[in-house]
Amino acid sequence: MVALNKLQKAPPYPVEQALKRLGENLRTARIRRAMTVEDVAGRIGAGRRAVMDAEKGKASTGMVVYAGLLWLYDLLQPLEDLADPSKDKEGLSLQSARERKRVRKRGRLDNDF
């Protein structure tokens, strides 16, 4: 049996709540589409238990199950936005703070262009 890591056993509270909301939203999307758990599991190539765990927001459920469900329900756009580095405002701010402010002359300049 594979041991769960600490993050899967007890994720930070905001992560746990976000996963629960995601699971609830995935369940709502499935019900709105009049699909059963078995239908969904077959379409994404996962087992019933994996789909049910994702709908409960379990941290131990693989990311591929969540991504597969988002794809099936045509809800991948928010995930694609997360993967876009230009939308990482905090990361861009930190990067610009580390960049050099001045350019210093290094060595001799020559006339080769």
C-alpha cells in the first residue's frame, strides 16, 4: 500500500475548501448534463471511485481525474488560464523587482556591430 504524503492527509485549509468547492461544482456539472457516475468514468477512462472522490474534493484524487472531468464538461478554460505565465501577476512583480535597474559598462567597447 502506498503511503499518503502530508499534503494529501491534511492539506492547508484554503486548499481543502477549494477542492471541496471544485468537487461540488463538478458534481453539479455532471447532474446538469444528466450523466451518471458510470457514464462519466467510462468517458474519461477512470473508475467510478475516482469520479466520486473527485466530486467529494478529496486531495488524494489525481490531477488527471480533475482535468479529465473539466475537459468532459468543457470547463477547461480556467485551468488553461492558470497555466498561462502572463497571468501570474505576483510572479511577474517579483521577477521585475529582481531585475537590474542599471546597466553598467563592462570592459571595452568596440565598433563591431
